[in-house]
Amino acid sequence: MKQLKFFLFSLISFTMLFVFVGAAVAFDVDFLINGRSASSLKDGAMDLELGEQVDLSYFSLLIDNAEWFVKYENRDESNFDPDYFAHLRNYIPGKVKLRLQIERTTWVWTKIKWYYWKWVEHKNTSSRSITLNYKQGTGYTATKYPIVLVPGVVGYSSIDLLDLAMGGLDIFDTKYLTVAYFHRIADQIRRDTKQKVWDLSLHPWQKTEDRGKDMSLKILDFLIKNDPYFLTGGKLKVNLIAHSHGSTTSRAAINELGKFFQNDDTWDISGSRVASLTTVAGPHFGTPTAEGTVLLANENSEGFEGEEIKERVVKLLKSLGVYVSTLSGHGEEYTGYVSGPVNWEELLESQNVDGVVAGFTQHGIYKFNKEYPSVGLPPGAQYVLSDAEISYLNSIPGFEVDENDLVNENDLEDGENIYDRAYGNGVDTNANVQQFYVNGAWRDFVIGDGLGNNLNINDPKAIQYYSFTGNGSWHTATDEMPIGLDIDLFDSVLLIFNALHTVVGLEYEDWPECVKDLTLDKLDSLNDTFEKVFKLNPEAISLKAVADAAELLLGQVAPLGICMNDHIGIQGYTRDTDSFIPVDSNQFGIMLGVYNWNHADEQNHMIGILAPDIMWDINNPDHPITVYRNHVNFLRERGL
């Protein structure tokens, strides 16, 4: 009997203690933020770096309901779902108030009458708030605004090598076994910042105008999701660093955003929300590769089937687009599929190589520069246009070719190739330069609004423009041939691009013999290999299939490489290039430097294979990783 009484007494005591403790805790809310108790924070505040991840958790026992609320400066408080957003992040300097509100039910032994007691249910609501102070980081690459890396042709975000090696079996996922378009660049920028660094993915082959619209929507989506002030005078902007076709794509995207918000009074949105655009090897004035492709296609001399050869080359480039679309996991995005295997034929058809090439020709880029003006473009460029091209451009409503924009053949020196006067040669790089006092020094700036108008640095629409590029050979890894082909697969593609420079401005009889020797059989066998890799199952791609295609590619182009060494830079277009884009063509905004890089080196590819004097030393001032890190620090010093 005593044992029963003791048991009942203990049970009642424990129950009452449990209830009283529960009631007390209900009014003492606490939660963990990045592993620290909110109640332990001094003055209820925590300092954070822009972009720093915030992990939230709370003790859920005895809690009926819990809600998170977030309040930005001068904004109403709103619900925040950490399960949906994964983590709270903020990219805008300022204070953010975070509040956890909980509801608990407790049962209290309550006196109803002097002779009657009962358990009464109580609903308790309580909350705890803290203030997050977001500030720009002090790290070397800690910029005020997020960095967006924009790819060029055959662009992608990243490819999982381990997944590729496993034949499509998604067993592991690690950043150390992925290859990005900007190889290791984003990771190395992130070393000293928590700010967002975004490897953007875009269609491999798409007309600049269409690609720019797609990019503008992706930027818009990012801004809307991350800027609580977006519709009422938004504060968040982005820094764009764009390579190759990504440069003109970015100009189109900036222009699209700027015009949209300029013509719509619904929202208080100032400008395109882009803080800066840096172009790396941007084809702002075109490339001889495009002109060479057109000449190749139009040449049908005896024994040379130009149009059919061009079709083979285009199909090869389309196949490369399919290749990276599939491996990077974006095939569905470019064909409209939401599930199931990507149709190889549809993905191949979506690769608009002809549209990209046409946009890089003299008449294509002249039209683009007129329709998408930018203060970043230095004035004074001259173009080579045929009578037919001039007639076509003048037939466009509102478009008129200015004769002062054309190269005058009478001004050429004896033996000078007319195309050496084009592609940005002779522009006035100082015309749009302004000086402003920033961070303790007077500095040079080129600043516009993305629509062709100069602006002051303090204008909320101001976009700063910069550029740098390479002038390396198509085989920078080695000067011996054909060894370079065995080292860097990208050399093979650049060789074909660079070979086309040797025919511009020349009659067929003056073309290099090795270009004339291009045969349909060689190109057919190359395309057949790519088709075998993809056609059966576009998603079941292995390193073995990649290696087979690479081996055939190298074997086909090695003889061309040996021959081209005697012609590149000597005939056709002879000025400095990165083996694809002329150095002159990238003159945009403040030109910051020219490095011994070819077009692939500018991305730190192929997987870091560079000229021997810089490849093994990541701290070398000419190493792409170091140059990109230094440039991001440069943007930081300029208030970006």
C-alpha cells in the first residue's frame, strides 16, 4: 500500500512539475542561429557578412506551432519559411530583424470553486527577436554586390566528372570532381568572401538577342528572390564578368532590363540593376572566324564543296552544344522537357550555330552595335560591308548605314588586308573616360546606363565597364606540334577557328593549301563519332565515349595544325588575337590588360592547362585564377 501511495505521489508531482516547467518555458523562447543561442547574443544582435549563410533551429518539444518572421529596414514584417528557403541569406547591407514566434499548450491544475479543481488548457504565444547586422566583408574578394560569371559559346555552368565516369550513375556529388566553364574561378573567388558568386548557365548556341533575353530573365529572377526592396527602389545589383559571346549577351541583357524598367511606371526600379560589366575576349566588333566561315560556305571552286563543308562544321559545333547541354544537366531546359530522356534530335536542332556566326560577322555586329548601343564601346570603329549587306541593312525600318563607319579601300596601304582595319582597330579608347575620386584616389571610369548614355558615378543607374583579354596562340601549352594537341583538347577547336582567319580578304587561289584540303570524308567521320556518342541515349555518356571522340578529333586536325603555323598571323587577318577573338575587338570600357592566353586559357581551360611559365604557379600574376581574383578585388576597391 505504501508503495502504491509513493507511486501515485511521484506521478502527480512529476506531472505538475512537467506542466509548470512547460508553462514557464512557454514564455522563454529561444532558438539557435549558426549554433549559438539567440538569448546569449549581446544586445540581441549578430554581425554577419553579406551572403553569409544563417542556419536556424529551435527546440520543438511541447510546441504546437512555430513561425519565423523577417523584417528588413523600412519594410513590413513577413513570414519566412526556412524549410522552403533552406537558409536565410542576405546580399544587401543593413539591418534585418529575425523573430521566432511559438505557440504552446499547457495544462494547469486550476481552482474553479473552493471545492472544485480541474486541469485547464492554456494556449501560450511568445516570441524572441534578434537583429542581424549585414555588412560588406573585409576579405580580398568581398564585393558589395554578387558576382555573376557569364559563359560564351558552348557555355555551361559545370559538369560532374565523377557522374560522367560512372556512366550516368549519380552516386557521389562533390565540388572537387566537377569542371566549370570558368574552371576553378568561382571557388577561388569564394575563398575570401561569403558574397554570392554565380556560375550562370546559358544556351550553348543561341542568337545574341535571344540569349540576352533569357539572361535578363535569369537576372530578374535572382533579384526578385533576393531583394526585398526590388519593386520599391531596389538596392541589390550584380557584377557581371562575361567571356566571349557572354559579353555581347550581357550587353543585350542589360539593354533589355534597362528598356523594360524605363518604359514601365508600375514599379520604382532604377536602371537594369547591373553594377558593372567586365568583358573577357568579347567580340564587340566581330571576329574573322565568322567572316572566314561565310567565305568557306560560299566557295564552290572545283574540288572544294564549300556549302557542304560548312554544313559539316556547323553540325560538329551543334554536336558540341548537345554534348555540354547534356553533361551539365541543362538539356531539358533548352528543349522544354521537364522529365524523361532528352530527345537528341530536338536538342541538336535547338543549337543555332548559324545565328551566332551571323551575329559575329561584320554586318551582324554592326547591326547589333547600332541596336544595342553602349558607352562601353569606344567610338571610331570601322566595318567591312559589301554592297549587298549595306542594301540589306538600309532596308530595315529606321536603320541607316553611315559611310563614315565603313573602311575606305582607298586608305589602305600597299598589300594591306582590308580586314586588318576592321574588328575595332583604330577606336578612340579615351573618348568616354571620366575621372572620379573614389576610395582616396582619382580613378578612370567608363560609366553608362546600358542604353548608350554616359552617367555620373553617383547615379543609381550607373554601370561601370571594364575589359581584359588574351593574345596567345591556339597551342599555348607548347610550341612544338602536334604535341600540343595531345595535351589540350581545346587546341583542336581553336585551331579550326584560327585557321579561318587566314582566308578573310583573300581570293580562293591565295588560301593556304591545308584549308583547301578540307574534305567531306574527314568531317563526316568526326560527326559520325559524336552522333554515336549521343544518339542511343543522350544521358548515358561515359568518359570512354568522350575519349573516343577526342582521339578522332585530334587525329583529324593535327596535320592542319602543322600547316597553319606557317600562315596564322601572316596572311588574311594578321593582327593580334586569342586565336578566336581579335584583341582590338574586346576593347570595351577601361581596357585593363592583355595576357598570354588563348581563348580557352581565359576560362582556365582545358582544366588548367596553360602556357608552361604560368600553369604550375597559381600565384603568378598572369595566371587566370589570380587575374580574376585581382579583378574582383579591383571591383571591390571601386565600390562595387
